[in-house]
Amino acid sequence: MNTVKNLQQLRAAISRARSEGKRIAFVPTMGNLHAGHVALIQHATERADFVVASIFVNPLQFGANEDLDSYPRTLVADQSKLLEAGCNLLFTPDAQEMYPQGMAQQTIVSVPGVSTGLCGGSRPGHFDGVATIVCKLLNMVQPDIALFGEKDFQQLAVIRKMVTDLNMQVQIFGVPIVRDHDGLALSSRNGYLSAQQRAAAPALQQCLQAVKAQIKNGRRDYAMLFEQFDTDLQAAGFRLDYVELRDALSLQPAEVDSTQLVLLAAAYLGSTRLIDNLIFDL
Ligand code: PAF
């Protein structure tokens, strides 16, 4: 696996793969890779002949009081995980490479509708930063397919809409959440948790499962279900950011006739913000 740092090297390596007739898959990441990222690479190897990953901690998608500076940078460990998973090329640009005129001068991609509410409500500007960097990376790599984790369900919806609206010639795949042995969704931010918080963290997934079971049993009094969810999460030490039931296809609030649903939540354990979701049919 080659690691390249600039656009010229990236384009040269991709041109070589293209000239050999290879189908190209792309997995953008911010590094600090875990089994969820490895699953993305493995899915990519099943659907393409040449797998490109990127590692770039994108300052444009972090708010002023967020964890940009403390976000873990673990390049050497990441490279060996990517190599083992079957990645062929790694792109590790720096901010100068991605934003040569500076972030203030960068053209911004803003995806209306799906970017608002949920994480977009709690993290203003976040999805503009995500859409902008993913658009730039897709233009740089020009892959046939790109893969994203379903843990960031709203991000996936934003990227799908951007690709459709901008007529980008790439097929987007969502890959199911990878969970730890106790149900906690894998996330680079799990590393911020103390031992005590880590022990409490699976409650987020358990409380979501409890709400899902009630909905499947016919309950439709969502306000009461979410109040109970908040109470149970607080008992486990969390502070709720949001919990919502949405239509999994449109990401609009669930309607009576919605059959594919997604239950999404974000909550804080101390200063660490965790997100999770459950996709289910009615
Ligand atoms: O999900 C992530 O890791 C990031 O939001 C992404 C898609 C790599 C864009 O920076």
C-alpha cells in the first residue's frame, strides 16, 4: 500500500490503476481507525479492484468548542490496519493541500433539508464542512463507488443528496454499524471515555433498543417513549442531546405510513458526545 500526500501523487497513482482497467472504491476517514473502518475497507475490496482510503482530520467540520486539537492522530497504526484490510492507496493530505487558499476562501457545499436538525441542529455548520470535504475528495479521487458507515446516518443522507443534486458519478454505499461485544457502536471518540464511562456507554444502545421494542409492539406515544428514554439514559449517567424517530429513506420525521424507520440519538457522557441509531421496518 502506497501512502501519498499531495494531489499530484494521488492523481498519478489513480491514473495507473485506471489504465489497468481497475474499478476504484474510496473510503474517506479522519483516521484513528477501528473495526468499523476496517469493515468499510473490506466491503470496498468486495466491490472494487483498487481501494483508496484517505485520512484527513477536516477542520472545516469542527465547531469552535469541539475536539479538533485533541482528535487522535494515529497514522502508523492506521497504515497497518489499512494494509491488512486490503487497501491499495492511502491519501494523507494536510490542510494546505485541501484548503490552499485557507478555509475562509473555500467554496462551501451546503446540502439543504437533510443537514438541518439532529446533529446538524447541535453542530451548526458541521454538515457544510462534511459535504465540502467529501465533495473535494470525491473530485480528487473520482472513484466508481464510495463507502460510509451507517453510524453517521445523517452524514450518509447528506452525502447521498449531495451526490444526487450535483450529478456526481459515484455510487454511495452505506455499511452497517460495527458494535463492540457489549453493543456500543464503535467510534473514534469512544477512546475519550474513562473506564467508568466506558462501562456505562452501552446504555445508549440498550435504551434505543427498548424504545424500538415498544414501537414494534404498537406504541405510538413517542413523546412519552422519549421521556422514558431520557430518564433511563440519565440514570446511566448520560445527558441527552436528542432522540428522534425519522423515516429512514427521506430522513423526514416519521409519518403514519413510514415503513422503514430510523431511531437516532446523541448524548453526552461527561464531555464526550456519542451518537447511535437503529434502522428497522414496521
Ligand atoms: O465520517 C468521517 O470520518 C468524516 O466525517 C468524513 C466523512 C471522513 C469527512 O471528513
